[in-house]
Amino acid sequence: MNIVTRLLVNKFAISETRIEASPPLELTAGQCRMRIERVGLTANNISYALTGDKMQYWQFFPSSDPWVCVPAWGFATVSESQTAGLAVGERIWGFWPMASEVVVEPVKLTTIGFTDGIAHRRKLPYIYNEYQRCVADPMHQDGQEDAEAILRPMFSTSWLVEDFLFDNGYFGAETMVISSASSKTAYGTAYQLYKRGGVQVVGLTAAHNKPFVEALGCYHRVLPYEEIEQLDAQATSVYLDYAGSSEIRRRVHQQLNKLLHSSLIGGSHAEAMVSSSGLPGPKPVFLFIPTQAFKRVGEWGMSGLMERMGVDWRTFVNRALDPIDPWLIVQQHEGADAVQAAYQLVLSGTADARSGHMLLL
């Protein structure tokens, strides 16, 4: 009998991890067993860990408190099927546990994909329950799967953040200030903003990451955190907080006299998001990306959203994988010990900004 392995995290102390080994679940009619091939690990997953209770991330792949399963994006193959129309061997893109396998219950099956209709996920944000069949996925490209697993989830967030800002007329601001500018979601947003044009894009980053961020070419200006007070205080601005640092947020709000909007998006600094009471300027608002996705699906349909995003994704990933000056260098981590070590590295915030981590359990 195969043993199912999962990476679990203590939700009260997310630096504590363990590997759980358990027997596989029995399938019932309509279900599929998915063998998880590989998932990407980035600061995005740390944000999931930091907001797991508030944003319901722990409910997708339940475990026993206080141990929880951090979700990740990547590829899986159908290894056993009791779902009509979904055959063993088919490869699927989507939202998985950091584990060796998982059981899903496909509903609304189409030529493009399906929804996981398993009981405990039915009231959770639908965007995480949508799975794409690789053979018909407009964002999938053969030969780029590692980059897809690492960058696609962040780029999807980046794309929707920029789309939200554009949809709101950038709140009337002339400058977008982005913290944790070296993170993949942040520079994906900067890439989209820079490409569309019309606003200045300023990145805030750790001093040792400044050369990398400047070399990306999608920020008009880059400042280390020590120089936040060099921001133009009189520029009408929006703050996009990917760092999740209350101290950085405070300094940005104090410096920008004409801050028009402040969005909380991530937590790459692994610091719990604390109350923002007492800050000058607008109250920071948590930007829940599935809300913008739901809006666009209502306007364009899921296929319309995927097609629009797919066009920009192909341009972005090809640039990220440029053979001469890549933005992404993939590192593979296979097995329980290697996966736990990779998690600790990303959690520490000391990983090379160019690195992308692939987990194989």
C-alpha cells in the first residue's frame, strides 16, 4: 500500500514543520486520486501561512490542529479515477497540498477543466477550486512547467492586482509604490504596470536586492528600505504592500503626504499583519484577489479571463526565462528533508531573489 506524505506546519509557529505519513483515502463514486508531481514554493506560500486562518487557506486540505497544510500550485496526474470523462494519466494544473497525493471530486467537467466539488471546499473561494486540463490550458506551455509552477500563481495575482488598479483608475495616483520589490508577485505587478504605462513605478527592497530589482527594468526607481524617506512626499501615490511589515508600512504612510490608497497584498517578510490604526493617510485595505477574478469572470467568462491573462503571461515568462539574463533560476528539492529545508530557506527571506523552488514529495 502506498503511503501519503504531507508537509505540515504549526499554524501558531509557522517555522515548525513535520512530515505526516498516512494511508491513502478510499475513493467513492465521482472522485479521483491525484498524484502530485511537483509544486512551486515562493514567498506567496509564506503569505498563505501567515493568513491561513483569516483567508481560509487551512480549510482546503484539512489536518489536525495546530498542524496545517500549506497549499501550493503545480501539476498532478490522475492516478485513479471514478469520474466519468477523466482518465488515468491525464495531467492537471491547479491548487494542491504540499503532499504526494490528494483526492478530489470533479464537478462541472468540461474540455478545459473542472471544479473540485468535494464537500469541505464548496463554500471556499471558487478560484482555488478551479483546475485546468493541461491539454487545453491556454496558459500552459510544454517545456516551461517548472517556471509555470513557480511563477504562474504569482503572475495571476500580479495580473489581477494591476487589473484592479486599472479598473479603479489607479485611484487618481501618479505613482505606485511597491514594497518587497524583488518578490515575484511584486515584480510581476510592476511588469504589468510598466507595460501599460501612465504611472511611475517605484520599488522598495532590501539593500542587497537593489541591483537585482534595478536590473529587472520594470521599476522607474528603486530604493532600499533605509531610504524610504527619499520617496517624493508630494506625489499622488498608491502603496502596494507585498512585504507585510508594519514598520515599513508606517514609514511609507508617514512619508507620503498624498497617499490615496493603501493595499495589503502579501507578507513576504514573514511578519504577522498587525493593526494599522493610527497611521496617517488612508486606512490600509486587504486586497482579496479572488474578488477581482470573480468580477472579471462575470464580465468576460472564465475562458475570456484565461485568454487575456495568457497573452500577458507568455510575454512575461519568456522574459523571465531569457537564456542570457534570466529572472528565474529553478532549484529542485526532492524528498521530505529537502522539502522542509527549502521551506525554511524561503521563510527566512534569505533566498536568492532569482531562485525558484520546486518541491517533489
